[in-house]
Amino acid sequence: MRLPARGRAAGKVILLGEHAVVYGRPALAAGLGMGLTVELAPAAGPARLESDRPELADDPRPQMLLAEAAAALDLPARDFVARVRSELPAGAGFGSSAALAVALVRALGAAAGRPLDAPAELALGRRLETVFHGHPSGIDPAAAALGTCFRFVRGEPPIVTPLRPRAPVPLAIAFSGCPRSTGAAVGALRGRWEREPDRYEALFDGIAATVEAGREALVAGDHAALGAAFDRNQALLEAIGVSSAEVEELARVARRAGALGAKLTGGGAGGAVIALAPDTERVAAALRAHGARTVVARLEWMREETA
Ligand code: MEV
């Protein structure tokens, strides 16, 4: 193994289509500038993972991920330590588990002297992400690997279409600080869908329509139309039962402070809210005054430096 070695992957934000994407509908997402880095260094004994985030250090699953990733790359799971440095708050909808999977694959590929090509990297990132979530669509590892805006449809392999926003998309992102489980939200929705498939399929079709309207608005630089797509998608997310009073309230605060649209992002149920806001600082300040933590982002056409 060639040590030290390093891998980095982006955090993600889902713009439109979360949850329905698990049921084959399209979604729009983007990689963020903030992300997660894995450094591999020599250390005697079984391979171990050390993290600057206590919630990752105390969780046995990253250790399983490390063993699986090493096996997939034909590397011995010993005599190195993987040090994780994350800029992503865990459990807030920023895709930290997928970013960890992709950054590990990249670090181990560098250590093996054979970095994987993009499709192989994505396939392995998706397989590893299942250590965290039962049946993910694969959109999170795609964002972690791509680091830019894209349209996504799940499949074997998924269809990933990079999108070039005509104008940078200014987002205020708020998260409440109470972590929630994407796996639990996805599982509860599956139960409701099994009981009333026709009703939920129709709602998923409605979400797909907001995704396509949002995609057109993004590439045309029409932020008013993109914001309207956010609001329609949020109403449908509420209808499928993945929103929460807290998310609704944060979305209302953002709209009152001038956002063109606001919705939950990711798994929902107490997670993060995105607001499309020409004046991101003003909207972020209103959200902070409401007790949320905030991040501002400008999504543009770029390929992140990822390795
Ligand atoms: C989680 O970031 C997005 C969900 O749609 C789940 C998935 O696609 O795997 C809720």
C-alpha cells in the first residue's frame, strides 16, 4: 500500500425530488463546497477509523464500511489508520455517510495505486452506503462523487445527467441541530405506500413534475420558477408525510424573509431546510433568529477538486 493517501468527497443538497427518487422518479441534487476528507496513514494492527466527529467515532458502521471498502479494493484491512475530517454536520441531510463512503473509496484507490474510474467509484460508493441505509436510491453517493448539479434517476446503473445552472443558485440552508434518521423516514414512507400504493404513486408523479419544472428553471436561470417548484415540492412532501411542524415553520420564516421558495432537503422529519434566496444573508439571519443553524451556498457549474 502507498501511504499516506488521501480522498475527499462533497456533501450534498437535494434540490427537488427526495423520497420519490426511491420509487424511480427523477430528482435534482448538487454537491456542496463543504465535504469530508479521509487520510490514510501507517499504523500497526487491524485497520481502524478515527474521526473528528464523536457520532462517527462511536458508531460501529464506519468500521464495517472500512473493512468492506478495503476488501472491495483487494487491500488488507490492517496496518493503517483512516482519519476522517468532516465539515458536514451528521444527521442534518448533507449526505455525510455517502461522502464518507466515496472519500474512503478514493483514499483506498490512491493507496492501492489504482484510483477507480467514475462509474466504478459510484457503484462501490452506492454499495458501501447500504451499510448505513437499507435501500438508498444512490443519489447521495452520486452527489458526493460529482460535486456539481445533476439530475438523477435510480437504476443499475443510475442515470446521472450533470446540469449547468445558467446563474449561480443562492441557497440558505438551515438545520435544527436535532439529527434524524433517513433510514427511518424512508422505511415509514414505504409502509404507507404499501397500504395505499395508488395514492402515493400519484403524489410521486406530482413530485416528478416539480423536478422537471425545476430542472428547466435551473438551466434557464429562472429563480422565481425554481422557487415556485420548491414550494410545490414541499407541499407534496408534507402530503407524503415526511415533513414536520419544525420544517414547515422554518420554510415559512424563510419565505417571510424574502425567499423565493423553501422546502425540506434530504430525509426530512426535523432535518434541513433549503431556501432559494437572492439575499441569502438576510434569510439566513431570520432562520438563525428562529434557533436554526445555517450555512449559505451558491451552486454553480464547477467540478470540485475531489482527490
Ligand atoms: C436522502 O438524502 C434522500 C432520500 O430520497 C433517500 C434516498 O434517495 O436514498 C430520502
